[in-house]
Amino acid sequence: FCSYGPETMEPIPAENDANAAHIITVTVGATVPTGFEHTAAEEVKEKIGVDVHISKDRGRIYFPITTDKLFQVHLLRSVDNLFVVVDRYDHYTFKESKEETLKELQELASKLPWTNALEVWKLNRSFKKKKCFRKGGSGAKTKPNTEAVDATTEEQDLPQAAAAVETQANVEGIPEEEESTEAAPEAKVIKFRVTCSRAGDKHSFSSNEAARDFGGAVQEFFQWKADMTKFDVEVLLNIHNDEVVIGIALTEESLHRRNISHFGPTTLRSTLCYGMLRLCKPQASDIILDPMCGTGAIPLEGAIEFNSSFYVAGDNNDMAVNRTVNNVFHIQRRRADKGSASGMPIDTVRWDLCSLPIRTSSIDIIITDMPFGKRMGSRKKNWDLYPSCLREMARVCRPGSGKAVLLTQDKKCFSKALSRMGGLWRKLHTVWVNVGGLHAGVFLLKRTANTFGQTPEDVYESRGADNAQEEEKELS
């Protein structure tokens, strides 16, 4: 079979087809931006052609894959991290005492069906040795968290604890990393760690305790060497209330970092950008506008994945515009280095987002990350900014057919501003997402057929300072 590079989507011939003779089916799990699980499921169905199970643990999906198509999972745009499932328990019964529960987890390690998952791990690592999907050695950028952490809420990025038992041992039959050890060829050492993600308030144990005891049992069973940072195998123990999933990681760092080389203070995950783009269903020849582009994460993802549309990115901050230009140049140079066409349907402009240099009714889709009022801007300023930019967006958007997909955590201010735009915008759908631990909303709006400048909502007088302070008090 052949694998594909993530940027160019061009086939890379495999050097050894021995694995093709032994095709097995496994279940792959993926973490995705919370709220966009169904969007990720649609992409998997569309591109791989299999049905998807959406976990009750928000932000995770599971689907079957045959090993001859394993490379396809690395081409998905909506997933952050990938892992192959060793085993899964939908209703795991934990013992009442901590000691009994931890002992049971230790015993579980030797009873799990590891064989197929390890075969997939070996095959996946052959992709990495071609430097097709990953850069650098295993876990080079991982910062382990060795503190006991308890999670009691459903969040996309669950608290994690990693445990390893420092004993050296040999294992046969699994290839080692090219630079991982200086041991003799007959004594190949596999380095590993166990990472536990746990959510729920009815467990008698902590994440760190589960990772430590389960990791010790895994080490004893396989006789692997434990290493917290430079590991070859990362075993995942995911516990969400009574759901337990054991897996082996297929990615070393999140796939959401794929497009950005010049980061800003509020750079969006590329996977979240993809979800927002799919929400508005871009069509060929659509003109898509991001009036607050930041580092250009949204238009970059669109120009790569939905390249039949044209993207206009702009910001009122010089540094943001420069970051976007540099990120576009980085992608173009990377494509040119691979011998692909480097041109991208994207342009970047510096402007005032409340007075856009764009013709009225000329934009098909507006998609942007609005300032939350935390790391960027302030909530007090949002009370003036949101109505002004919603009005300007309504002006440039096509009446009757135009759409807007807007992300914000300042939900009260946004709802108030939107209520003043009732004659110009109609809210169709809201997706609730977790952005860096903040509960935010992605709002899908439809531009009404009303002509801009002829509705009462077009007339907006800036509030006085007293009203701004009163509304700020309401917000807090």
C-alpha cells in the first residue's frame, strides 16, 4: 500500500509490502473539538466510508479501520489525536475500595487483547520513520504531568497523569526506534509510559494512582522499559465515569498544529477551524471573509481543504496581519518544497473591521473568531464592538443567501447585540465548544433578505458610559 503526506495528499510508495499480506480490522479512537463530534463523524463517513460511534465522553469518537487503510486516518481534518483501541468497557464496575480497584486494574493489564493494537502501532510507526506524519523522536515535545489530578467535568482536554516504573528489560519481535538505544541488536528495548485521563466524581482513586499501578502491571507483563519523556509506546487509560477505554497512541502531538508556524495569543486549533468551516458548507466560487483573522488559522484551513472558494483575511492589528502573511508563506513554501502547486486562494488585508473596504452584498460567508474579552480586548469594549461589527458584516454579506459562523465566549454580549440585528440576521444553530477551558459558542447565522439600510436595526447609537457600566455589572 502507499501512505500520504498530510499537506500534499500525494502518495508515498511503501518500501515494504509485507504488512499488506496480513490485513486486520481494529477500532481507532480520536479526540475531536468538543461540540463537533457529529461533524467529525460525518467526515469519517465521507472520507473512509465507515460508521462512527460517538462516545458519551464528549470530544471522542470511535470507528473501525482495516490496516491497509490506516494511513487515511492521518488525513482527517477534524481530529486532534488518534489512538488504536486495545479494549473498551461501556459499563465497567469499579470496586468500592481504592485498594481493590487498583489491584483489579493491575490484573486487567495481563488480560487485555494487545496483539492487534501492537501490530497497528508497528505499522503506524513505519509511517513516522518515513517522516510522513511526524517530526522528531518519540515524545520529544511531551511535558508529562506527574501530579495526581482529579477531573469531575466533561472537558475536551481531560487532566492527565502519566506513570512509569524505571526498570530495564528486553523484548523481542517489535522494531526499535533508530536512535532509541545502543543495546545489541538481539536485545531491543521498548520504552513506554502510561497516561491516564479520568473524568467523574465517583472514583475512589486518582488519575495518578491509576496510571502508576496500571503502568507497573504493563511493565511487568511486557518487560518494557519505562520512560516518561522519550517513550516509544504511549498506553492510554481513559476513564469517564463507568466507561473505560485502553488504547495505544498513534500521534505524538495533536494534529491541530498542522498549518500554523507563527502563533498568536489566541490562535485557534486547525481542527476547530475545520469544524466551523464545515458548519457553513462552503461551495465552489464562494467568497469567504474572516474580518478578525488573527494568525489566519480559519482562512488557511479553508484554503487548504475547501480550495474552490476564495478567502479574504483581515485584521486591524499589524502584528496579526504579519502573522497571517507569514503563515500563508510557510504553507506555500512547504508545498513548493514537495513539488506541489504552491498557490493558495487567499488574500490578506489590514483594515478597520467596523468599516470594511468591501462592496455591499458581495460576501457569501463570514467566519471568524470574535474577541472573548479575556486574552484579547475587554468585555466592556465588546458591548460597542459586537453591534458595530455585526452591522458591518450584515452590510457586506449577500441578503437572502449569505451566512456567518461566529465564535465567542462572551455569549451575553453577543446575544444582546444579535437581538438588535433582528431584521438582518437570523440564528440557525449553536454549537457549544470548549476553547482552552472556556465554554464558548459557535453561532451559525443566516443573512435575511432585508436590504441593508432600510430596517430599524440599521440605526444604532453608541451607548453612553453609564449604560456601558450598567451592562458590565449585569455581565459580572
